[in-house]
Amino acid sequence: MKNLLEEISQHVRNAFEEAGYDASLGRVTVSNRPDLCEYQCNGAMAGAKQYHKAPLMIAQDVAAKLEGNTVFERVEAVAPGFLNLDISNDFICDYVIGMSESDRFGIETSEPSTMIVDYGGPNVAKPLHVGHLRSAVIGESIKRILRYMGNTVYGDIHMGDWGLQMGLVIYEMSLRMPELPYFDDSFEGEYPTEAPFTVTDLEEIYPAASSKSKADPDYKAHAMEATLKLQEGHRGYRALWKLIMDVSVADMKRNYERLDVDFDLWNGESTVQDLIPGMVQDMKDGGFAYESDGALVVDVKEDTDTKEMPPCIIIKSDGASLYNTTDLATIRDRVAKYAPSKMVYLTDKRQDLYFEQVFRCARKTGLIGDECELIHVGFGTVNGKDGSPYKTRSGGVPKLSDLIDEIEDGMLVKIKENTKAKGEDISDEEAYDRARIVGLAAIKYGDLSNQATKDYIFDVDRFTSFEGDTGPYILYTCVRINSILRKAAAEGTDLGTCRIQAPVNESHKALMKAIGGFNSEIMSAYNEYAPHRICGYIYSLSNAFNSFYHENHILTEEDASTRESFLALLALTGKILKVCTDLLGFEIPERM
């Protein structure tokens, strides 16, 4: 079914056409003056010059054609040429009933296809930090939105597991633990299967090695040599690398599980190393790759470029591959295995130029055809209250686990305060479980409610508030709805037989109109890769419900038919909120 605005617009477009004007002028929007009308059309203003006619006269002509149209309760042409529109109670009621009886609440989906979302992107042997939050949270939501629309979607973490950082860790370990068999070239036995280090050790080893490499050229040279040996297949280094991977990935999975982020593919740069030589040779044979200052590059500039576009480097002058190389090989691998129609990449927006180079190179060299679209969704930074990148009190970059702990601890305090104020007896285990669920909503909603490209301030106090545009407020609304429905069922109401009826007052109608906005907002989130559109929608829907709740006695409504209509609308509101919170990646607790 058409979304609500499109349905209304179609009637207004028909009226413009019947009045002798261009139908495209009949676009309707939600009124920016709700005190004057519910919807508005400004097409007469745009058509005045085209038809050499006063806009008010055009508006009056169209209003006359809409007279008697049952979609509208009121149509008014007002100076200087606006059409003010109020929809009828029967129309909005029928529309909402249609939503309730349709798959996906009436969203029209296109032909399903296969897509890949590349998000997460952590480096092995390094702890996940605050910088990994946005990619994980936004990427997970986009993956869920794409799936909701009927597509087959694979989420790929695409780890950094093959570069210099591996050589740094291996070389530093060789200095600290030279007795290990991995560093003995004469060792021919079976290597130990249990790692001689913990994730805590790795979190200390990598920063130490990185600092040494920056200060000591000889140290860096040894690390680069270790990297080369690993990539060339050194038996001991490969065995040690596997243990580093096992320990790191296990820790990553624990952290991502706390965020309810799930990857279908745990691939990395190492996954495609064997594809690189053939890919590079194909680029040479095709006349795309050429040598420049000792490096192998592909020109990606286009005649329409308004700023300089450097060539895409495929192989460095020392013979080493780069991120570009592995990203291009990964594109080739994905096309061969999955034939996706889209690949969506989630990274810091400062990598826009990098991905433009890679995407152009992939298309120019034939790694992808016109049937595959490559999209980069760039995001801003997580900042502290001072507006600069979020830091710990000591000035360091906070670990992701510490960030989650901070939110959960703050949420636990509020959960205990709330339950104590209500006189509710709650166990510590239940309190922690609620804090975990609501805390995750606080984190994810706090991030996703911001447009991805914008920086935002990580404010624990604001994120954990039960009031305003926050995750806890949304969950509180959901819990309130579910509580009312449980009480109604306990009192003997058969919710399955309740039917939505025409609204009996303004708050009732406002809730229906808010429900009616679902389709257009979900489609916008889908087409724009923009979870913040869903956040904005459920905040307005929650506000509409809470106004309705405060202005109506739902369970004690004397008229049985009206009471059942209220409950049917609540059930639909709850279902829509459940879908939306699922798309954003958090669950609804039974109680708050």
C-alpha cells in the first residue's frame, strides 16, 4: 500500500489535474503549523509563474475540485496560496486498519536481492575502543533494515589481521618469550595449541611494540621482516598468528555480543591474500595498472572531477600490498561467492576519498559491473562534553567494554532508584538484567538518533534519562503499552477480537496519524541508510501515544466498543515499536 503522504498527495494531484494544472504540483507535506492544519500543499505557489495566475486563485480552483472528497474533513485555500488540509476520521481509520492487516504494515518492497554490509573493521591484537562503537551500532542497524525489506544480507566484520600490526606483535613476543618454539626455525614438532598469552597481554604488547617502532627504525625493520615472513608462510609465525587470532577474536565476540551485534562472516585481510597475485596480474594484463615511482597504480580520475583525485596504489614500491589491495581483492571474492547487488561500507567519514578511489578502481578494472553498487556510509566521531574526541579521565582512548560498563552502571543506579520509589521488590540479578537491556538501548539510541555523518556528544546522564529523546524513554513507552495490554487480558478482554474504529478525539486521531507515518520513515531509512530516521519516528510515535494515554481512560472507558478500539490501536502501536526497536538493535524489557 502507498505510504500515508503519498496516498493523500495522489488525491491532491488528481485535483490539480482536474483543475487544469500540472499534477506534480499536488505534493502534500505534514503541516509546519499544526495549529492551522494537519497537512499542507504549497503547489499553487510554485505554479503561479508557470500559469501567470495568482497562487490564491490556483489554490481555490484545486480546493473546489476536492470538495466532497471523503479523504478530507477540511480543505481551505488561504493567502497567499496555500492549501490547508485536514484528513477525515474515517480515512485515517481505514488506512491504519489496512496497515494492521498487511505484511510489514503495508510497506511496498522491491525485488529482493543479496547485499553485504562491511562494518566493525577492528584490528586483531588491539582492544576494541570507543572508535569501534559507531561502525558496529550503525552497521548492525543498517543490516537489519536491509533484511527487513526482504533482502538476503551478510554482515562482514572485515578484520585487520594481516598487516604490520601482526609483525609488531610477533617481533615483540620474540623478544619477551624467545624460548617459544614459534621462533625456532629448526623446530619440526607440533606447535602448542594453547596460547602462551591472554587478551590482556595482547592489549599491553601491541601499544608497547607500536611505540618502539616509532622511536627505533631498527625495531620497525625487524617488525616488517616478521610481517613479510608471516605473509610468505613462515611455519612458526603462522602457528603463532593463529593463536593471536583465536585469543583476539574470542574477545571481540564477547564485546560485540554485549552490543547485540552479530556478524555472519568473520573474514579479514588474510582471507583474500591468495587472490591478490592473480588480481594484480589481471590489472596489468588489462592495461589498467602501471608503474609510478616504483609503485603499481591505477588511474581513477574522471573528466568531471572538480578536485584532484590521486591514483589508487595497488602495490607499494617495496612490493608490499596495502589496504587498497585487500579491499579490492575482497570485492572480487564477494562478487564470486555472493554476487551481491550492493556492498555497504561503514567507516569514519574521513575515509571518503579512500573509498571513492577503491570503488572507482573496482569498477574501472572490471571487478564489479553495473549490477553491483558500492556505497560508503561515513560517520562522525564520538565526542566528550567538551566537544573533543571522547577520552578517559587520564586522557586515553576508552575501551569499548569500559564504555558499556559506564552506561550499565549508570543505568543500574537509576533502575534501583525507580524500583525503590515504586516500592517494588527486585533481586540484584533482575536489576542487573534490566540495567543491561535498558543500558544497551541508551547506548544505541544515543548513537543512532544522530545523523551518521555528524559528530555527537557521549553524555551518560542524558542517554540514561527516562525523559526526552532517549532509549530509556522509548522502552518506558513500550513497557507501558505492554502492561496495559496484559491488564486488559487479565480482566477478560479477548485482544484478538478487538477492532480499530474511527477516532473519538484529537489525541486518538493524532496517534493514528503517527502510526500512519511508519511506511515513509522506514523507506527513508532504507533508501538513505539512515537509522536516525527510525529514531525520529519512534520518538514522535511515543509522544503521540503518551499524549493519548494521559488524555484517555483506556482500561476504564465506559463504552465497551471504544475501549476495545483503544486496545486494538495500542496493540498495533506496540507491534510497530517492537519492529522499530528490533531494527535499531535493542530489546524491550518486561518491566522497567
